[in-house]
Amino acid sequence: QEPIQHYFSFRVTNAKIEGTHNKVKVIKRRAYGYRNLERFKIRIRLEYKPAT
């Protein structure tokens, strides 16, 4: 109950961060087998558009 009360008091959620985390997980699944971590990071930057 406390988290629910905090939401109504402050109107803050972690939805944007959770959405970003989910996008990265999807990219990670599609990119299975990448040998170069730097390319993986570039792929995340290319496909990720910050939520506004």
C-alpha cells in the first residue's frame, strides 16, 4: 500500500526506465552472438530514442 500512496502523493513512476530496460533486453535477444561489446553498445544507441 505504501508505494500506491507515494504515487498519489508525488506522481512519479519508473515507467520510462522500465520501458528503456525492456527495449535493451529486446535488442540483446536479437543480437545474440555479438562478439564485440562495442557494436552492441552502438546498436543500442542507434535503435533507442529517448521517451519524452
